[in-house]
Amino acid sequence: MRSDDVKKAMLMYAITDRHWLAGRTLEHDVEECLKGGATMLQLREKKLSAEDFLAEALVIRKLCAKYGVPFAVDDNVEVAKASHADCIHVGQTDMEAGHVRELVGDDMILGVSAQTVEQAKLAVERGADYLGVGAVFATSTKDDADNVSHDTLREICDAVSVPVVAIGGIDESNISRLAGTHIDGVSIISGIFSRPDIMGTTKRLRELSEKMISK
């Protein structure tokens, strides 16, 4: 995937959370999100067995391919490779970025979480194709998430040559506050998947993201 395509994929980057399913299937909710205009979809599963994670990844990857949207796997390199994911994303406490790059090769997109300029620069040196920076707002999705000021977010964007996506507590009420930080888009979990109208919410958030990054 070319760097320009990776940048475009950051615009409306959705991350799954089965906590909000309420009797629905993850496949259903993901498809609603894709119909709404998600530009990238990350499968995040912290509690499934490796076997169940892979089975789910194969289903979601096929669905993403149907809509022409890049498919990412959170943290698990083995599942990413076995499912032929387009992307693997790792955090600072997960596997080291350079080692991940060695394992997945040059063809898979590598995303890395960062909270400081130093972490961001090192991740890029080690092969990151994009950075996920946050939490930019308070979030209930990750209890251990450290807050990142909007000044630091801007500094990270200005310090690296790869696309940056903001994450953490972003929803329709606050996305516009990220204008001027130089990010390439937003990554959203509960702001999409906790809503009753996932498709409509995703569509509105994509439109708001486009307006926000143009300012």
C-alpha cells in the first residue's frame, strides 16, 4: 500500500469492541460501519483464544475486502499473518515495532501507538507506516490509556513523515476540537460501536473528520 493510500485510510479508522454488541453479531456491526464509510477497520480482541480470533479475523477480512477497506489486526502478529491482514497495529507495551516489521515483512502496513515525540520518532525509525496517538480525550475503552495533550499531538505530527491518527474518547461532540493539530484522521471505538445507528454515526463522523483535517 502506498503512503498516500495509508494516509487516506486514516480519515475514519474504526476499531471493534464486542462489549457493545447487545445480542448482535460483530459481523453485522462491522458491516454497518463499513456501509457508513469507514476507511480502515481494526479487529481488536483481547480475550478471545487464538483459534477464535483467527476465525473471526477471516470473516471480518472478507467483509472489509467486499467494501474495499483495509483490514487491520490489533497486536497479534500470528493472526495478522494467517488472515492475510493488510495491517498489524501494536502498542508500546506490545511487541517491539522493529521485531514486528521483521516478522511481517515489508508488504504489511505497520501501525504503532505513541504518546511522545520520542516514541513517535523511534517507531518510524523501526518501520512504522503510521502512528496512533492518544488518548486525546478521556476514554473508558482503555483503562491504562495515558492522556496526550493537543500540543503534544501537534508536535508529533510535525516531527514525523508518516500519517498520524488520533485516538481516545473521540465522538461527534468533540472531534472538531482536534482541528489544527495536523492529524490525518481519527480512530474511534465506542464513539461508533456503542451507538444505536452505527452506519449513520460513522457517516457523520467521516464528514466531520474531513472538515476537521481541512482546517
